[in-house]
Amino acid sequence: MQQLSPQNRVIWVKGLMIECPLYSALPECPLQKYRGMPINEKFHIVDNMSDEEINQVIQYHKQCLGDREHS
């Protein structure tokens, strides 16, 4: 996968906060607890995440997507 700019990484995480790309999040998804919140609260949380937190969320979702595509 092409390297994402810092701005695109934030945009991607904001999208992940709205909905699971596979429409059915696993119970262990680290973002599941946020998905029922109002959108402005979700985006505020992402805007205040560190680069490390953003990277962890993206890494989790890349791994999850890969695992679920191959099962």
C-alpha cells in the first residue's frame, strides 16, 4: 500500500470512526466504542490523537482487513 501523508492518515481514521469498512466490526475493534458518538465528538477525538495512536489504529485495521479477506 502506498504511504499516506499525515493528513490522509487522519482522514482515514476519521472514516474508520464512522463505520467499519467491512460493515461489521469485530468486538475487539479499538474504534467500536466510538462509533455511536456524535460525529463532531469522534472527529475531536481523532484530531487530538498522537501520531502513534493514529498509526496504531491504521495498523490494526490493515491487519484486520487482511485477516478477514483471507478467511
